[in-house]
Amino acid sequence: MLEVWDALLAVAAGVAAGAINAVVGSGSLITFPTLVAIGLPPVVANVSNNIGLVPGSFSGAYGYRRELEGQRERLVRLAAGSALGSLLGGWLLIVLDPGVFRVVVPVLIGLACVLVVIQPWLSRWMAARREHAHPHGGPWLWLGVFGAGVYGGYFGAAQGVLLIGILGSFLDEGIQRINAAKNVLSLVVNFTAAVLFLVIASVNWWAVAAVAVGSTIGGYFGARVGRRIPAPLLRGIIVCVGIVAIIKLMYG
């Protein structure tokens, strides 16, 4: 059981993560280090965080329901890649030695921070490619979504940034419709990994409950006000949290 202040901190982190995930992704850079900071082992923190963020992923996707109109067939096809990738990533998280997670995750967080920083350039690159995009994405998009699913199942921070870059590179769609599709695919990844973790992993249910409550609130309101958040400020906060997480994992 979490202490009261630890639980409140986890709820607050969940609110922030849910809002950030609805807008761009990278919310796990808030919740994961928070759960580690309050004393959970890294793998248990990652598993509990993943399960707790599922309700927030749903509320974020629901908030973008208007932008999802006309994308059902595409998302059904891509969701299969997300689910399969998530199963593989979640399986790797459980079967690999926990020491591997401690070594790999700081690298992944660093990569996530870099992706967050270069997102404006990535968005311009997406716009330049959009006129040449395949109308249905093609097999390369499916493989890209599968790879993002593997990453998300293993450690989900910034999977939203990855998905926005991948989807925007292959689809002739505006950024808001791409973001809506990203929210659905992130939901598929998180839900699939959560089901797997329920069967084969150790879970701290108090942490799950705290993150779930916060992320549900944050996901809904994040989707409503996401376009008003100053992007440079949001990126700066995420990168700072990521640096703290790296230091905590390497030297904590």
C-alpha cells in the first residue's frame, strides 16, 4: 500500500501524463520516474504504470473522436500491428533480466527526450513528405507501427512521438487526425501489454489505481485543451523530467 502523500503524488503524475499523452505522448516520462521515486522497483513501476495509463489512453482517444471519423478501416488494420508488437515488447520486458531493463531504459528515455526536442523538425519533415504519401500507408507503415508497438510494450515513454512521426510520414492527413490515430494505437499498445502483464507480471495495484485515476482525468481534459498548451514549455518539462529519470536510474 502506498503512503497517502505518495498516492497523491502518483495521482498528480497521472493527471499530467494523461494530458501529455493525449496531446503528444511521453507521459510515461512523468509517471514512471515518479513511481520509481516513491520506492517501486523499476520493472514493477513500468508494469504498474502501463496498466494505470490504459484508462487515460481511452479518455484521450475519446476526446479526439471527431478527428477519428473515416479512419476505422485504417486503424483496424494498423491496430493488429500495434497489438502484436506490444505482445513482443511486453514479453521481452518480463523474460529479460531486470538488469537489462536498468541498462536499456536510461538509453530509451534519452532517445525519447531527443525525439521530444526534435519534434518541430520532425513535423516539418512530415509536412514535406505528405504530398508523396501512400493513401493507405502501405506495408511500411504497418511495419513501423509494429516496431512502435514493440517499443511501447517494453517501455512506452514517447511512443506517441514515434507514432506521430511514423503515421505522418506515410499518411496524407492533417496533424490533428494523425494525433487522433496515434491515441487509438497507443491505447491498443497499452491495453495489450496490460492484459499480458496481468497474467505474467508483478503489479502494484495501489500504484495502478493512483495512476489510473489521474490519467483518466488528464486524458479527457488534455484532449480538450491540448491545442492551447505552449509546445516549447511542454517539451522543456518533459526533457527535464527525463533527465531526472536517467539520473535516478543510473545513480539512485
